Amino acid sequence: MTRIPEHDRDMIEQAIYLPMVLTVLNRDLLLLEKGDFKLKRPYKELIEQAMKAVQTELAEVKRYLRKENIKISQTKRDDTFTMFLFLYKGYEEYHNYFNPRIRNKVEELMHYYLYKRLSETQKMSIQKKPDQIGHSTLS
């Protein structure tokens, strides 16, 4: 049984997954540079924008964990599981994560940062609330 509330556990998991997302995106960026793409710049900009968004969110997560006195460290890894130690407000908890689950979560986050985040931003900029529409267009 964990003593860690759901919100704090979510933040802890973000601190685990987001650095992995950055690692994958950084590796992909290097492969893109070495690759034989006709037009590299659009792909490079897409990856770089995703990396900036991940870095921003990771900084927020780290600030939160520091403020709440929460620490995370990886203690053991094998082919199947990775074990983390969570130091949560004076308590120690060990948690095992199934490596395919980690990989799937990282892939899901990459999909979000590369695609869904951009489509959400576009939807927000296209949709205007009625009180934001200028009155000059109504006369």
C-alpha cells in the first residue's frame, strides 16, 4: 500500500518518463541529422519544439518535487523490471515498473508532444469565445 497521493505519484512518474522522452527525441534528432532526408528542417523543427515543451514541463515537475521534498532514484534494472526508490516526505517506498509499460508510456508521451499538443494548441487558437470577438465585426 502506498502512502503517496495520486497527484504526487503522477508527478513522480512524469519525473521518470519525461527524461526518457527527451533521450529518445535527442537520439532521433541525431539520426535525422545523419539521415538522407531531402528536407530535414521541418522534421528537425518538430522534434525541437517537442523537446522544448518536454523540457518546460520537466522543469515544472522538478520544481514541484523539490518543493514537496520528494526524491526519486533508480535502484535496480533488469530485462523485465526497473525498480525505483521514492523518498516521499520522510518515507521510503520501492516501486517496480514493468519495462514494456515504461516503453509504452514513453511512446504515448512522444505522440502527445509531437502531435496532440500541437493540435490542441491549434484548436485553442482557432476557437474564440463569443466575448472575445470584436464588436466592430458585428455592426
